[in-house]
Amino acid sequence: MARIVITTENAPALPAPLAQGIRKGPLLQASGQLPLDPEAARASISTSSPGGSGM
């Protein structure tokens, strides 16, 4: 079975040497989503939740 690396130029550059996705036969593994701010080129992380509970 061939291993196919899936990439797109429409997504922000990854901060590490990771693949955006890998397909091997019928199995597709997609990478997670980081909260990147494209204008600041850094992670945008909030410690509060919409409910205000903190978690």
C-alpha cells in the first residue's frame, strides 16, 4: 500500500516538520488544528472557556 502525504498551500506553515495529513489505503490520518494567529505568526491561546469555568 502506498503512503500519500497530503498538503495544501492554503494552510499556515507548520511550526514543526509534520505532515498535514497521511493517507494509506482507506485510512486517512489528519493533523490537529493549532490556534495560530496568521498575522502575528504565533499561537493564540486563551485560558478561559465560554462558560467561565476555566476548563
